[in-house]
Amino acid sequence: MNAVLKPETRLRPMQAADLDTVSRIEPTIFPYPWTRGNFSDSLSAGHSCWVYERDGELFGYAVMMLVLDEAHLLNISIAAPWQGKGYGRNLLAHMMDIGRQHGALNMFLEVRPSNQAALSLYESMGFNEMAVRRGYYPAPEGREDAVLMGAAL
């Protein structure tokens, strides 16, 4: 499955110069956002980090760790005004393509069970629930579980 880009958009590798913008978007999407340091560490570690932009405006990003024949999607985000328009699906397809290009046989990710939109997207892209990680995410009332999902690439 190849990612299909809309003509006015492009995906490109994340750069250090993108970290301020990514760090501004992240807390508008998630109640417990990644820090600028998390993104910087991911770049330094050599993870596959990508940004999605339209006419020079960065509005989405993804971070994936590639280890041996596995890809682990650590973060995938589309800024709120851009959600629901297919960009998340395109970005996920792109990350799956990158995983394949690096020889990954499977992709894994964690998602909050309360994030129904993400669960639906992942299921529609071939991900299946593999396990539940108890108390994985911080939450207002303590901790929230994570659904571990995987897909063959």
C-alpha cells in the first residue's frame, strides 16, 4: 500500500528546526503531550521522524523506531484543524511504507482505548489488538491502559 499525497502537501524528514512547531502542536492534541526533549531525543537516536506540511505550514508528524525486522510507531499526530480529512491515514500509510523499505515485517503501536478515532483508523489499516498494557498512560484519574496493536507489513 503506497501513501497517496494530495498535490499541495508533502511529507519530509523532520529536522531540528521543526521542533518548536511540533512542540507547539503536540499539547493542543494530547492532554499528556510529548516534550520538545522527547522529539529531540528521537531525532538524535536516529528514529524515523517525519513531518507533514502544506504550503510550508507544518500540521502533522510521526516518529517510528526501527529495530531489526520490527517498526514501532511511537507518535503520530495531525493538528486538530487538519483532522478528519485523510491526512492521518496518509501519514500512517507513509510510515508503513518506510517500515517496509527498512525491512520491517511488522509494525506495532500503543493507543488509548478512549481514542476511538485512532482505534478505528488503525483497524481500517490492518492493525489488530494484540494485548492490553495496564496503566500505561497518565490520566486525570490515575492511569489509563494502552491497547497494543500490530500489523503485518
